[in-house]
Amino acid sequence: MSVHRILLAGAALTCALAALPAQAQLPRVLLFLAFLAVQPVLAQLPLESDYFLEAPDSVKHAVIVVGPSVGEENISQFRQWGYSLHDILVRDYGYSTDTITLLHDPDEAGPNPGNRLDGTSDRAGIEEAFAALLSRVSDGDQVTVYLIGHGSGEGEEAKFNIIGPDMTGAEFREILDRFERQDMVVINTTSASYGFSTFLSSEGRVVISATRSPSEKFDPVFSRYFIEALDGRAGDLDKNNRVSMLEAFNYAKANVEQWYEEQGRLASEHAGLDDNGDSRFSLGPGMDDPDGRLAEIAYIDAAAPGVANGTENLSGQALELKTRMQQLERSVFILRGRKSDYLEQDYWRRMEELLVDLARTTARLIELNPELNP
């Protein structure tokens, strides 16, 4: 984006905001515009795609599966990650015990304050948990699956280590494929996760793998930093008060690289992301990489009543405005990814329309709910 175009777009937004009440002035939108100006264009996503198109009544579900380990340090670490993730989703993203399923080895789970545990991380427990979830979800809901633990093998033998017989990637794919009417994200943070993750790749699905090869068998630290990205929305790069899967991935990946540098060690894990269904994971989604566009519009939180950050008190009109904001931001990202399909002038006209609409919609929301003004 040229400086001239940035100034034009900024001027358009400024004019749109100037006509609104003073309390509705929105530096957040200008920050969002500045973010767009410096971000690389990712792979294309069809304009007609309805993946991760959130509605006010859509529900976000999470399934956290913590596998067994060896050694008190690892057992304690996995337990902490599982419980921390559960609590962050409740505190920061409005999930409830009804929308989170936490599975753990009962011999390693430790105390269960708040009755957070929902089942065991063996084959029967996993199958029962997903079967129960399938009976509860509605069309357009989102299911995010977190795998914490150990993995092994490659090809048809790639497995997620659980209590009893391990589960292969092909077997786990069969479980996930039942959710064909829901949006899905899978974050596989296990060691040797790549081989297992390739089986989970599918059109319309975001899959994140902590490693790029079955040979990366040491315990990754990726899970630690991915959870940190969600904690307090630390990974919110574009400052729209939401964390996308792409933002969380980039935050975790950058911090993993920094951790190995500080330790003076050769990195034994390289995270990858696939969201175009080709099972080829990009190590750095962006520029000409084929992956990243879907992950950019896949968010943890929703605008539904009862979610965190004050939206549980929104009126029906305010909730509609918030949903409209999120859909406009989604359209901005998709249009940016398809810039090459347009004549220069037509592209900027469409982008200006979206950004001005976003500014006005956000301003109307702030008028109704001043406490939401950043």
C-alpha cells in the first residue's frame, strides 16, 4: 500500500468519524487501518466463502485433550497447560463449563476444583466426548480442538499418545469429519505432531502443528506460548480486541524462536499452519504462502450474549452492531487477499467503502455503549 493510498484511506475514515459525536471518535479503527497498511497480502480466499462467518447466535465450543506423560515435571506442565487454557477461555472469551470439554488422564489430573474435568483422555473418553458434543452443536457453530501431550510415528502410523491404545491421525480425522456443518480449528501442540496433523487437513479447516517433522520428538514449548497469546489477548496484533488463529500462531512461533535463541540451543521444533486443505503446512504464512487467509478470520471469541469483555450487557441493537463490525473486518481481510483480482481504482473504492462502513458501525456501537471505547 502506497503512502498516498494510506493517506486517502485515512482521510476517508477521518471524514466519516468527524460527522459523529465526539465520544465516538475511534482511534482503534485508525490503528486497524495502519495495521492493514503494513501487513503482507496472504493467499486468496473465495469471496463467496462462508467459513467462519459468525452470527449473533453462533456458539464457540472447545475440546481440550491432555494426554499422559512420564516424569512429574512433564505431568505437572501438561496439567497446568490444560487447566490454564480452560480458565483463560472462561475468563477472557466467555466460554462456560457447558461449552468446554476437558479430558485428562485421571491418574495425572490432580485436584479438580470447579469440576472442570469432563472425562478421560483414553479412546472411549475421546469418542464419547465428541459424540456428546455432536449432539449439542448447531449449524455455523465453531469447534476448536486443543491436543496437549506426546505424539509419535509417521505416515499411517502417526499417533496421538493416549491412555491405552494410541489414536492414529486417520482415526481422529473420522471423528472430526462428523462436524461437517461447523467451522473447525485444530491446534496440535504435541511432540512429533506433524504426521498426525497432516491427516486432519481439510477444506475449511484450520490446522496448526507444533512441529514440521516426525523427527522433532522433543517436548515442544509451542503450547506454552500459544496459550500465552490467548491470555489477556496478548497476541492481538491488529488491536481489534480479538485474537485470530493466525495472530496466535505468529505470536507463539516468534516466541518459540526467541526462547531457543535465549537458551543458546538449536531449535528442535518448527510450527506450521495449514488452512487450505492440502496437508502442506506453511512455516511462515504470509506473502505468497498458500496458507493463512482462513486462519486470519478464525477467532476464539464470538459476539454472542454472555461472552466476555462486557458484551453480556449489550442490547439487541448493540449486539447486531458488534456482529456487523466483525463481519466488516472479515470482509476487509478477504478483499485485501484478493487485491490482484481488481483494477487498482476499483479495489481502493471497495476498500474505502468497507473501512468507512466499519468506522461508522463502530461509532454507533460506542454511542450506545461508551464503556466499550478503547
